[in-house]
Amino acid sequence: MTADQKALIHYRLSMAQATLNDAKVLLRGGGSLWSVVNRAYYAMFYAALALLISLGKGTAKHSGIIALFDKHFVKTGLLPHKMSKWLHKAFDLRQIGDYRELVSLTEEQAKEVVQWAEDFVRQAEEFLAAKQGP
């Protein structure tokens, strides 16, 4: 892994942590549920980008990032299938919250997505730390 890749991975993981913290603050502070889900999804998205950078992979579309994550990390058994389920469900809920009219998200859904994001980011960080070594 090159120094540039390591720097970009660090940057993306920092973004993942920052957006995860935003989601938690919004959830605790009574922010809109669609904003909570949006920030939690983006935490997972940035962590997925970091993982893909470690392989020299990427794309500009969200659906492409999710497909590449599934192909290179889930289908190969490098990371658990539940991470794919979380990412797909969070993406779907974010789409609903951001783009559909007259649809409401529940507090339970928002809390669940934040929990998924916490677990997703943690597992991505652990995987990348093991891959990069000491």
C-alpha cells in the first residue's frame, strides 16, 4: 500500500468518524430523523471508500461503491455479510429520507442505522489496521 493510499484511507476514516459523531449528536439532540440516517449512512459510505482504497478500487456512484464493497469484501469472506445488509438498508433509508415526499422515518429506524454505522466503521477500521500492520 502506498503512502498516498494510507493518507487517503486515514482521511476517509476520519470523515466516517466525524459523520458518525454528527449522527449521534443529532439523535441525542432531537435532530431530524432523516438527518440522523443521512449522517449514519455517510459514515458507512466513507468507511467503505476507505476499504476500497486499500485495494485501489473506487467509483463515483454510491451504488457502485456498494457493489464493489460486496464484490471485494463480502463475497470473498473478508468481512461479514451483515455489513452488506447494513449498508444496503442504510442506503435505502437514506434515499427515502432524502428524496421521497410525505414519508417519515421512525426513531427506532434512526437508532438502528446509527448502531449499524458504529459497528460498520469499527469493523472497517479494525480490518484496515490489521491489513496495514504496525
